[in-house]
Amino acid sequence: MVCAALPILFGLIFMMMPETPVFLLMKGRPESSKHSLRRLLGKTYIDIEFDEIQKYVQREIKIFSIKDILRKRSVKKAFVIGVGLAFIKILTGIDPITSYASQIFDNTDTLMGTKLAAIIFSTFPVFSIIPQALIIDRWGRKILLIISQFAMAFCLLATGLSLCLKSENSNNVLDYIPFVSLCLFMVGFSVGIGPIGWIITAEIFEEKIKGRATSVCTFLVWFLAFGNVKLFGVVESAWDISVPFFLYSCVSFIGAFFVLILVPETKNKTFDEIEKALCM
């Protein structure tokens, strides 16, 4: 009930938010655009701001053919990268692992218990935001993605091996490996493909097609998330709970090489520089 109250409150407050001036100009409604700008900025310098928006719209948001845009090499490669990052983000297992955390920890015999382990595990994304915010603009998007993908792959592999060996014998050390490994996996996801996947997807598409392209990638992410959560239980029932982790580990390794080979660095780059890198 408490969680449901937050989106309801957000929805009610957001009803007072005016439509963006850029969107209204794109739809040929200049007066509505000015009115929206006045609500957002007040009456000061409205004409100057409006002229700048008009120039931007005339330069960037012209009438264009989707077919012509899709023929460009940079756009084709951007779509490959955007779709690839969507696959990597979901098929590394973040949604099944968070959804079935209690069930996973139920296969271990840690002294803290299943529920407490799941609660502690769920807090790691919160604290991971701090290092992510500090290093993303220092290290760059690409290197951080590669490091985090390899880290996630090793953590998932360790989880799978420990759960597999656990089914054969009891060992106090093995009981804690899944918990520690998955907490580190969550850190890797939270500083890597989790947020940076969205950032890169937004930065590699040109303005003319960015809205449609990011919508396709977003749909793909949540469609895959649904299927992946459902398949976790199927794979576990058919084989063993360790098998999904081996599969997720393979995807993470492949994702690291995908980023290394195809994804350009976008830190402090203009779109022209990013487009040039995409055409190489």
C-alpha cells in the first residue's frame, strides 16, 4: 500500500507539468510552446529562449524519412549496440536473481538465514550508486562496462560452482559463496551495465531517431526481463539451480567482449565524434 502511494502521488503531481516547448514546436503549435516556456521559466527572456528553441528544431528536428536514416552506417551500428546492450543487461540474470533471491539463498545454510540474506542483498544497489556516480566521468563508460562485465561473470560463475558443489557435500565456506558473490554481482551491475547501458543508448542515437530507437530498446529490455524471469524456474526444474548461473556467466563474458569490440567511448564526446567512431 505504501509503495503504491508513491506512483499515485507522482502521477497526480505530474498532471501539473506542462508539455515541453520543443515537442509543441515539433507539432506546429508555437503559441502553446511559448505558453509552456512561460510556465517553466517565468516571463524573463522568453523571446530569446524561444528563438533558440526554434533554431534547434529547424536544424535538428526536420521532416525526415525513417528509411533514409536507417540506411546510415552509424545508425545501423547504433541499433546493433543498443539491442546488444539490452540483451546483455537482461540476460546476465539481474531480474531472476532479484526476484528469486530468497529461493536462491534457501539453497545455502548461512547462519544469517534466508530472509536476512535477501534483505542485505537488496540493499547493495543503493550503496553502489555512490561509487558509480564518482567514477563514471573519471574512468569513462566503456572501461567501466568492461570491468563490471568481467566482475559479474566471475561472480556468477562462483555462485554456480558453489551451488553445484553444495548439492554434493556440505561445507560452511561454500554456504557463504553464493551470498558474497551475488552481492558483488549486484555491485558490478549497479556501477556497470545497469545505468551505463541506458546512458550509452541515449548518447549513440542522433536526435532525429533517438525517441523511437530508445523506445525499441526499452521495450526489448522489459520483454526479455519477463521471459528471463519465467525461464529461471523452468531451467531450475529441468536441471539444477546452478545451471542458470553458468548461462548468465557466459552472457556476461560475451558482453565484455561485445563492449570491447563494438561499443565506442562516449565520455566527453560530441555526437559528431561518436558518429565518426560508429562509422569506423
